Amino acid sequence: MTNAPNQKTRAKQDKPFINQQDEPAITEMRTELKSLRGLLVNQLSGLAWGNETRYHPLRARMLQRLIALGLSPTLARSISEQVKESDDFEHNWRMALGELSHQLPVQSDDIIENGGMVALVGATGVGKTTTAAKLAARYILRHGKGKVALISTDNYRVGAHEQLRSYARIMGAPISITANLEELQEALRKYSNKELVLIDTAGMSQRDMQLNGQLAMLKEGARRVRPYLVMATNSQRGVLSEVVRAFNPLSLAGCILTKVDETTSLGGALSVASENKLAIAYFNDGQKVPEDIHPARAHGLVSRAVSIMQHLSGGVADDESLSLALGGMVAQAHA
């Protein structure tokens, strides 16, 4: 009598054989299923948004304005649910803006007021070097000369140091160019008698593998340094979220918003800061040094976001965008 095949052998025998010639058909089937799923989600989103506008018209109108502000659907819905509705929509809108201000994390004027060792990190082209010059100049205006030093770790761009050298020369501040961990530590020791030391780091894509080396150098070699993420507000919300995730291992002390004068929507950056609990310290709205940098104030940032929205869009988001953004959330919540 033969022994019954064991469970492993039986499972192997029962496993269906897939012919390589069948793979294109399977791929096509998966593509069709994905397409059907997307179509179903869109239809459910439309139905959900339709129900929202029918049964909660004031809240739907509120969501329209919050989305037009540039806020993420998640934050927009959270704010709308916190507002106690009345028949006066403009009153509701003011309450919503107050709630957004309340949820927006901001810092006091800490860098310019108290100094310390500060590193500016972020993607390429967001304005780190100009921000460093503005902070240094503001500190000198408030506390006097001879108290600020600059360090650059940017050895990737040709001529990357020249702009910072020019600012340092004008302000009468010493500057060091560092290429590795040892040189950075030596520069920090050299400037230990300075009240404010600003480190301008290399800008690179959040997906660049060289970023790991920059992060490791700051984490291991400069533990006393407070890193601030510089974010360009004219970037898409999804890009800003990815940047925050990439730089979060540094234990960020806060963020500085740039290019506020160039953005078509400030709400995206405010959403990212709020949802990541990343305190906004300053914002830049021009290239002038040192005039165009300002301490962050929650109500001021929200007012600026509203002003940009009113100027560009009139404060109305189109129904299709709302249906996809908010209707999808409603459909998922009731699934």
C-alpha cells in the first residue's frame, strides 16, 4: 500500500500551472479590473458628493471654499466638522478660518531672537541660501555685527558657494566651506563663540540617494544643530508631503516657507505643516535681503491664503474636483 502524499506535496500538485502564453491575458484582465474599479470609485464619489450637496448644502459650500483654499480633502473635512453650523454662511466661514488658524502649528521668532546652531535643509531650488542670508542679516540688525557665522556643505553644484560668500562679505560674517563630517565638526568648533551659526546644506531631490549622506552627516556630526526644512509653497501638496517624509529622520525643529509671492495656492503647504505637526517658523515672500522674511503668525498665514485664493479663483472649486476629492472620502467612509 502506498503512502498518501503529504500536505506540502498535495499543495504543490494542486497549484495551477500558468503557461507563459497566458500571461498577456492575465495582465489584460488585471488592467480591465483596475479600470472598472476606477470607474466604480468615480461613480460612488459623484453620488456621495451629490448627497452631500443635497442634504448638507452649507457644509458642502464650506468644503468648496476650503478646497479652493488649497487644503487637503482630509484637513478640509476635519475643519468643516469642527464648525458649528448656523444659517449665516459667512459666519460659518469665519469660524472655519479660525479653526484652521487654531490647527496650524507656528513658532515664535526663535532663530532671530535666540540664535543657536541652525541647518537649513530641503530640495534643490527652494531658496535655502537666500533664506540663510535673510536670517543672518536680520540677526545682525537686531543684535549687532560679529555674532553670526555661515557654513556651507554644498559641494554638488558648480559655484554653489559664491552666492553665500557674497552675502557673507557684505554682512562682514565669516564663512566656512565643508566637504565632509570632519570639516563640519571643525567649523562648528571654530564658530562656537558665535551666537548664530547658519548651515546652508546642499539641495537635492528627496529621492536622491546622496541625501542619505547629507542626513547622516547632520545627525551624527552636529547633534546641537536644529534642522529647519525649507519648503517652496509653489510646489504641489503631494511633493511637499514627500519632502517632509524624506527629511523627517532629522527630527526637524520646524519649517520655513518660501516663494509665497510666487504660489497660486498657499493651502497645500499649510495642510502639509498641519498634518505633519511641523511648526512654521518664518515665511519668505520675495528676494530682497533682509526685508522679505517674516515670523510666522497663524492668522496672518491664513489671511494670506485667503487673499491668494480670492485673487486667483474667486474662492470656488469646480464640482468635478470636489467630487473626486471629497466624494471619494465620503464613499469610503460609508463603504
